[in-house]
Amino acid sequence: MKIKATRQFLIETGDITRFSGRFFVELFLKGGEYAETLRQCFFLGYKSIGLVVTTGFIIGLVITIQSRPTLVTFGAEAWLPGMIAVSLVREIVPVVTALICAGKIGSGIGAELGSMKVTEQIDAMDVSGTNPFKYLVVTRVVAATLMVPLLVVFADVVALYGGYLGVNLRGDVSWNLYWAQVLDSLAFGDIIPSLAKTFFFGFAIGLISCYKGYTTRHGTEGVGRSANASVVISSILVFILDLLAVQLTDLLQLT
Amino acid sequence: MSAEAYTNDTGGQMEPVIRLTNVCKSFGTNHVLREFNLTLNRGENVVVLGRSGSGKSVLIKCIVGLITYDSGTIQVLGQDIQSMRPLELDEVRSRIGFLFQSNALYDSMTVRENLEFPLRRHRRRMSGQEVNRLVMEALTNVGLPHTVDMMPSELSGGMRKRIALARSVILNPEIILYDEPTTGLDPITGREISGLMNELGKKYNISSIIISHDMNCVKAVADRIIVLVDGKCFEEGTYDELKNSQHDNIRKFFEL
């Protein structure tokens, strides 16, 4: 049983590698689907802003409220804005936003492409002289790669605003002082690596979801499985990529 | 061999537009097609009859290059389908319509966008007005001009089939491949679809291969019938010839 599962895992890993190889080949082939890419950016990015901004705001507020007692114990309450800024921007917001995108974007792409696969819409596209891989996969992966970082930037700003409200629930820090402390505590080495890794998060979410949807089998049951697997595998990959990014940042002494 | 040379060789009334020679296709140990031969002449409607799982759908998917076959040759409009480069294959596909069993209308697009899709791909220089004219003409042909701005999910099964048929003919193809065009439809709608297939075939001089179990549809559209058994052409003839066949494999279809 274990051998069978291991074999299946290795086969799937190989298939995903081939799928991503095909993505890069098709990406640089002439005849880009620019209009469809923009449309996907709108659907994946713009339509996720509300969710991402809401969660970003709540995270900022909650992290601030929960961090305060510990800092008060050590008499370091004044460090609160700086501390939450670093933890939010470097780690919490990128990872939480990526997980939300894995749920929303991943399940959406997995189910949409899966449904198109089992109802022969992808074959119909192929027959009508359109390269379905380029039209459906390349556009969505590119859109996810570009939109997730943008959503993270939005979420960062709103989370920091939530932090400002959290600080002022039990304290009295002016708007200018709060932002001065936040910006003072954030360095180049905090922002760039945290933003860079979100491109990889977006790429992983887009690629895995497209792979799962595009290779769906076994009818409508398969569509559900593809949507589910898109979310699960994308989420795990977000954590793995985050771990690698932290190690790399540490290795390059960007901290 | 180029399409032009092919036409010149054969010429005249019986010009083959599709020719399958000794085509074999297996999925693992399941031999779906075994040295299968078929010729479709211009303007002809050939029905492929066979039991479920006998490889009929695989056959027409091989013809448009959606599935690769193991051996033999498939020539479509004089060109070998498996040895073509992607752009050449796209060019040939633009001359073939394909009606899928599930209709395969794009769920996220309106009826207009569904019909515009192949036009935008193959007639890039066509003006918006011309595209609109062709879309409306195709919809009028199938009697559904009022559905132009509706979503596929708002349409009945028969309407979706008609829209799919309109999409299949919008590029004015020389050949249409029908995969069970009347399956899942009530007998009246099935008859209407069969009538439309005949009407459009005559109007645009289309040759077609039809996969069907529906004997009413078969009777209405078939110039010639090929019975597929165990991956091979078991029998071939007109509807009346096969109806009088004494062989069990054939009689069963006509007794339904």
C-alpha cells in the first residue's frame, strides 16, 4: 500500500514538473493571450480584494490586541507598532493572504477547468483551433502570479491600519507617530523578501490549481476532487515555499 | 500529399474528404480500433453504428487529432492528420466542425460569445459588424436568434444542441463530425435536430460522419452506414440494405 502511494506521489510530481515545463514553453511562444490574461487578472485579483482586505484588517487588529499584554508585562508597550509591523509585513499577511487565495482562487480554477474538462469544453476549444493550454492555463498562472503579490500589498496596508486601531483601543498613539514607528521599524530586508516570495506563492497556487483542473477525470466527482486537491496542495506548497524563503533570506543575511 | 494534389487525383463526384486506412488504437490491452478503414466522400453523410464502448467516439476524436492513434493513416482533406504541425492542424481544423455529445458550450460565455469564439480565432481581420452578421445568421439557421445574449445554463437541452450545431457550422466547414447528436433529447427534438443536420448539410454542401444509436436519426441522415464491431468495420451499406440484414449484430440495432 505504501509502495503504491509512494509510486503515485512520484508519478504526480513528475506530471506536475512536466506541466510546469510546458507552461514555460507555452509562455514564451508567440501569440500571447493578452486580453484573456487581463480578464483573469480582473477575476482573480479584483474580485478577491474584498475578502483579502477584510481578513487583513482583522488580522492586524487581532495580532495587535493579543500582543499588547506581553509587551505591557515587560514595559515595552511603546514597541507595539514596530513589532506588529514587522510580524505582519514579513510573515503573517503574506502567508494568510496566500492561504486565502489558495482557497478562493485555487478552488475556483480547479473547479472551472475541471468542469470544462469533463464537459469536453477543453476539447471543443482545441478543435476550434485555440491552444487550450495557452488560453486557459498560461493566462491563469500568469494572472495568479501577478495578482497574489498585489493583494498582499493591499492586505499589508489594511492590516497595518487594523494595527493602528488595535493600538488605540487601549492606548493613545497618534496617526503620525504610529506610521512613523511602523516605517522606522521596516527595513528593505523586511519588505523585498516578503514581497518576492508572494510571486512564488501565486505561481504555485495558479500552477497546481490549473494542473488539477486540466487533468480532471471521472466526471463530476472528479471535479470536486480537483477543486479540493487544488486547495490542499496549494496550501501545503505555500507553507513549504515560506519555509524555503525564510531559510534563503537567513542564508543571504537579508534579515 | 497536398490538399490540392489529393483533390486533383481523385476529382469528380466521389472526392474523398476523409480517408482512414488500417487505423489501430489501443488503451492498454483494450484494442478499440483494429485496422479500421473508412472513406467519406464529399457531400456524403456516413453514420458509424456500434454498441457503447465500441470506439466510435475515439474514432472521430482521432480524425480531428484530439486522440493520437497507434498505427495506420488518417487523411483529412488530403493531409495526414498525425504528421501535421500545430499550425497546419489548426488550419485543417478550421475546415471541420465538431458537435460534441455534451454540446461543450462554454459555460462562462453568452451564446453570442460562444459563436464568436471560433470566428475571432480564425477570422482575425473580420470586422465586428461582419462577426455579428455571421453570428445572427448561424442562430437564425437553427431558429434561435432570440437567445443571442443568453447564457448556456438558461437554455434547454434541445436549444443547447442547436446552439452547438450553429457553432459547428459558423466557420462554414467542409466536414462536420457529429458525436451522438440526438442522445438525451426527446423524439420530437431529436427529429428537429436530424432535420437541421440535413438542412445545413445541403445548404453548405457539408460532408459528415455521424456517431449515433438513434435509429430515427440514422434513417433521416445516413447516405451510408458502417457498423463497428470489435474495432473493425463489420458491415457497410445503406439503411435499407442493413435493415434487411440477417446478421444478429446488425438486426439488433433495427429491432430497437
